[in-house]
Amino acid sequence: MSRPGSDLTLLLLAGFRTLADQGAAELARRGHEDVRPVHDFALHAIHSGADSASELGRRMSVTKQAAAKTIATLEERNYVAREPDPADGRRVRLRVTDHGLAMMQLGQEIFDELRERWEAQVGAESLAALEETLRSLVGDNAIRLDSPGWLARDMDAVSPPAPADRG
Amino acid sequence: MSRPGSDLTLLLLAGFRTLADQGAAELARRGHEDVRPVHDFALHAIHSGADSASELGRRMSVTKQAAAKTIATLEERNYVAREPDPADGRRVRLRVTDHGLAMMQLGQEIFDELRERWEAQVGAESLAALEETLRSLVGDNAIRLDSPGWLARDMDAVSPPAPADRG
DNA sequence: CTTGATGGACAACCAGGTTGTCTACCTAAG
DNA sequence: CTTAGGTAGACAACCTGGTTGTCCATCAAG
């Protein structure tokens, strides 16, 4: 039974998983056992401006409650610090700690290494072509970093029905 | 901040998600609202021989308990039927119902259509090259259909530590 | 000062997984 | 025939990451 459509889908999943799993494993090996890709992802979002639970939730297409939970574990593990916003009594400002920055840095190095390894395996041209093709296919959805549960655990993914959060 | 490694990873994820989400949506539109890709996946496994909870668990790299839960919902929704095995008093045989077969069929059509749409967008050669490159990169992990939670919900992914199930 | 929107917290609940434990049943070895 | 070991399945407790729903404090605008 040949099923080109499913095969392609699974192939993309396998590719993602291979990279993600290896990345997570390497990250663990280098001292960040308590991190999951969601965490790295959330950290990037926070660092690039999503400095409150609500905002983080928006960026990740997740309810603010879910974002708050993520933040709570991030804070527990010292990747992020929470400080009251002097200018707005409702808000609690988020700040990526040095430990968090180190993890982000490490994560970037690791993934870049993994990509280089792939380049060595199939050649720079093939890989570049793959990226180009994929990029033009996914278009807008490309780097929409709103990967809800998509990066949880060692990696998971959920595409919830665009939470409204009537709260 | 250019991060080639992360970008590639996210690109693969985006590709997978695009296909998976569109597929799930289309499946819902055509009458299978209560299905998630895991279900389609499990159905295939069952249909191709994993006709017991334990075996299904093995195929999906998930505990037999988790498999049993999936089976329970599949049975509830009439995609699968459970019948005692006349030859082995311990086993409960699984059988994909007509409704289940119809869903599998529909799913295949949908995903094939999606692939064709992609082919039309970037050309058959590019897409074939992409598949070829990816296939050679993921190698063994390729069609390892053991995508645990990886397909749950509208799609999620988990890579659990190869459950042993001491039960 | 009231009204409405926003930020955050809390509780209840769900899906999908994992352990751990227990029973029933098959099988092979004495 | 009996017993010991392994396998199938069920049940319960628990975890994670998400979702509602609700409520309060605070800001911003009229």
C-alpha cells in the first residue's frame, strides 16, 4: 500500500523529530535536563518582548493560564524571573535569567551543529534546496512560532482551536 | 538573529503541521469530526495486524495501557470492534469496522490530494527531491510509525523514554 | 466616579501517557 | 498432572500541558 500523502507527512514529522530529539538529548547531556523545547521556545518569546503571561500566551497561541503554568515551571527552574511592573500594578514583568540566556545560547549552538551534520550528509545544496522548497510551501505558517503544545515534553504538538480566553 | 539549526527544525515542524492540520480539518469537514491523526494511525496499525491492545502498544511504542485507552475511544466511536479471541482466552481481537475502513480510505485520499497540491505549487521534481533528501537524512527513523502522542489531538508529539511496561 | 478592558490567579476538568498492581490464561518444564 | 513463567487485559493513581469558567485588582476613558 503506497500512500504518498501520508508518507510525506510522516517524513516531515520524522525529520522534525530526529532534530528535536537529538537536540533535546544533547541539551540534557550538557546540563539542561529539565528543559523541553517548549521551554527554549517560550524563553525566546519572552526574551524578544513577550514579557508578561498574557502576552506570552498570545504569542504562543495558548491561553494566558497555560502560559502562566509554563512560566511557573520556568521560574521554578530558574530560567526566568518575575518582577512586579513599577508602571502597571496589574502586570508582572518577566525577565530571562543568566541561566536562561545560557540555555538559549547552548540550544542555538546545538541545533546549528545538527544542521551542519545534515549538511555533511547530503550536501549543502540538497539541504538548501529542501529548505527553499519547504519555505515556499509553508509560506506564512513558516516561522509562526505559535506552536502550542507542539514543543512540549520531549516535543509535542497540539493545534487547539485558537483559544479566545474569555476570562 | 539568524539561527539556521532552529529554523530548519521549525520549518520541518511547520511543514508537518500544515499537512496534518489541513488533513484533520478536511477529514472533519467530510464527516469525521471525532478523529485525530492518532486515530487514523492506530487504525492502520490495527488493520495491518496489530489486532490486540498489547501489540498495538508495541507498534506505537506506547504502553499497552495507553493503547487500551485509544482502543476504548476508537470502539466508542465505532471505528473498531472488539471480539473475544476463540483461540486464546486472554486476548480480545480487534477489527476495524466498515466505518473505520471508510475513514482510512478518506484519510488516504485527502493526504494524497494535499501532496498533489504541493506538487502543483513547487513542481514534482522539487518535491521528489525534498522527499529523497529527507528520506536519506532520517534513514531508519523514517517510517518508524511509533509516533507516540505525536499525533494526538489535532496533532501532538511526545517522545517518551521507550516504555518498558513491567506490568 | 463609573464603566470597561486587561493582567493575573485559582479551581475544575480533559486527553493522552506513565507506573504499579492484580487477575486470567496459555505454555513449557518437571 | 502440577507448577512456574510469561503474556493479555483491566484498574487505579498520577503527571503534563492544555482548556473553561470565575473572580479580583488595576488601569484608562468617559
